[in-house]
Amino acid sequence: MRLLFIADIMGRPGRDALAALLPKLRARLAPDCVIANAENAAAGTGFTPQIARSLLGAGVDCLTGGNHSFDNKEGAAYLAAGAERVLRPHNYPPGNPGSGRAVLPLPAGGELLVLNLVGRVFMPPVDCPFRCADAALAEWGGRGPVFVDMHAEASSEKLALGRYLDGRVSAVVGTHTHVQTADERILPGGTAFLSDAGMTGPHGGIIGMASEAVLHRFLHQSPRRFEVATGELRLQGAWIDLDAEGRATAIARLDLPLAAGDAAFGEGP
């Protein structure tokens, strides 16, 4: 079994990169399931129902989220309406719209649990991701493989979750920083781990945003509206192979440039 994870999709440039490169990746890697983080898909903050449907229509099986999942009111309403394959972090307090877990059927039979969590170090306060994962896994009851998107700032917190869940889930892949790390490995219990899968979108700015406004804030400490950058589009992420028991046998990073003339889609920033 092979899982393909696509790192944080940043605005329209990220959607363009995914639309152009995902068909090639599907043909080359033949994944059984494609998961992508879409919390930055609408101009860098949140997503809209139209964008979610476009990404799912482009070949993504499940969209995960993060601390920006509720930033777009249309996206939040979409979550509240019960979008089964569009997630927000599962450890947000009760009463928030949407779900942080999805059960996906696999082509060869069986099911995959996708679990979306958000960290607490240098992030807004939420419920404990470790205990939330325990509860979700207890409910799942070991019915099949489990993929975890851990959306967090601190690499230590991501690795701590990987160690904590080692042997109980198939993979823990980190998102949020938009900087791909080079620490992919298989932990002793058979769980694939990567601190951060990176970013799908424009790498010509500063973690996806145009440089000018970001530099203004650093230099002057006064507000300036951020805009999504446009240059050096890349698709980043990782693919993971699992054995029949759901243990990881391989993990590899992806870092692919968008070539000039590749097809694109989408409206708006």
C-alpha cells in the first residue's frame, strides 16, 4: 500500500502546482490514497467550498487543515455542513464545526483512518493532541492503517507525537512551517515520520508570502497586508509504503518544480 501526502497548498499558485503535477505523480507512484493539507489554499488563509471541491476533483482523496482552518467563513460553514473528506484539527475544543478524522476506503479493500491534529507549542491553546490521538485510536480499534497530519510549529512536539504513537499508527507527518525537513525515517515500531513535509506553492517569497510585506513587518514592526507570492512554484510532500499490517516500509520526500507551460486551474488568489 502506498500513501501520497502533499504539503501545505499555498494559495492559487499552490493549487496550480497541484493541478499540474498530481496527475503525473499518480501515474508515476500509483498511490492508493492521496492526502493534502489545504489550510492555506485560499489566499494563504483557510479555504472555500469551491477550492475544496476543486482539489478533491483534481485527485486528492482527503484534505487536512490546521490553525487557519476556520479563517474563511465560507470554509467554516462548509465544515459545519459535514464535509466528510475535508478536515480541521481533531483536538480543537468541542463545539467547533467539522471533524478531525476521516475514514477512507482503500482500492484493495479495507479502510484508512486520517487523523488531523494541531500542536500547542508556540500555537493558540487547544486540547492535548496526545490524549486526543489516544481517544481517536481507541475508537478506531485497529481496523486498518492510520495516517496522522501533525500541524505544529515545534519540531520537538512533532517528534514527541511520533515517538508516542510509534507502533500504533502508520505515519506521522508534520505540517505548518512550510520548510521541508530532511529527517524522514521509520521509527522502531514501524511508524514513518517526517517533521515537516514543506509547502506546495511559491518558494520565491518568504514561506509562501510576497517578501516585501514580510520584510516590512520585521523591519518596522507595523502592520502590512500579506499577499501570496508568485514565483518558483514547487510541489512538496512525501510518499509512504506500508506492509499488509499497516507498518511503514519506506518513506521518501518529494520536491518537484512546476515547469513552464504546465496546466493550471483555479480562480482568485
